[in-house]
Amino acid sequence: MSEELKTIKELADELGISKKYLQNKISYEKKKQNLSIGNWKKISGKNTIVLSDKEQTLIKSWLNSLEDKQEDKADSLEDKQEDKADSLEDKQEDKADSLEDKQEDKADSLEDKQEDKADSLEDKQEDKADSLEDKQEDKADSLEDKQEDKADSLEDKQEDKADSLEDKQEDKADSLEDKQEDKADSLEDTV
């Protein structure tokens, strides 16, 4: 069974990512793991790096691992935000229940002597509870907005950092490729 060799461009096209991004990822992992990946092969008169099936599988696993980490981080952040919102909602409900219980007890004790006065007091208390609930909902919404802004800011910083790292890796990869091409040209000149 013959091995299906692919160029970095072919693999990048298959994965739906840019060639530069893939080159940077390979360069990063090669340095990090001290690996040798890819072999030079002459294709259409041009020296090109080709990847074996095993190398392609390894590269795909790196990309899947990175994607899984990002998804886990996003899920964890979302869970924390939902837990916070649920906890705040529970506290607000408990507070509203407690306030409602006190108001009902007070209304019941006054009802025998001052039925008209109790009705008026109950209306005021309901308005106050509604106002308090509105304020608490506004506070919860504001907190959720801040958390979303913080998450967006963190995501932007991570993307900026990744872009910066990608640019550096692209520059290093280009420099390495230029050196390798110069070396190959020099070898060809001496032969």
C-alpha cells in the first residue's frame, strides 16, 4: 500500500486553514517537541516539503487538541457565568419570598382592625417589591453584560496574542524556508 504524500498547502486546503497558519503550527510543534517533520521532494522542478500519512495524522491531532482546549475553556467560562446568574436569581427569589412572608403576616394581623388600611398598605408593599425586583433584575443584567464584556475582552486578547505568535512563527518559518532554499541552491551549485 503506497503512502499518500501531501504538501503543506494540500493539507491546509483539506483542513480549511491557511498554509501560513499550518506552517506556523508545524514549526511551533517541531521546536516544542524537537521533531523532524516533512521531507524535501522535487515536484514540478521545485523543491517542496511533503508530509507522510503519519505526519498528517500527527498534525491533525495537534489542531484537534488546540480546538478541544479552546472549546473546554469557553464551556467552563459559560458554566461559571450561568452558575453565578442562577445563584443571584436564587438569592433574589429567597429575599422576595421572605419579604412577601413578612408583608402577608403584617397584613393578616392588621386585617381585623383596619381592613381598608391593610388593603392600601398591601398595594404599597407590592409596588415596593416590584420596584426591588426590577432593580435586582437590572443589577443581574448589568452583571451579565460586564461578564460578557470581560469574556469578549479576554477572547480579543487571546486572539491578538495568537495572531502575534502566528506572525512571529510565520516570520521564523519563512526565514527557515529561505535558509533551506539557499542551502539547497548552494548544494545544487556545488554539484
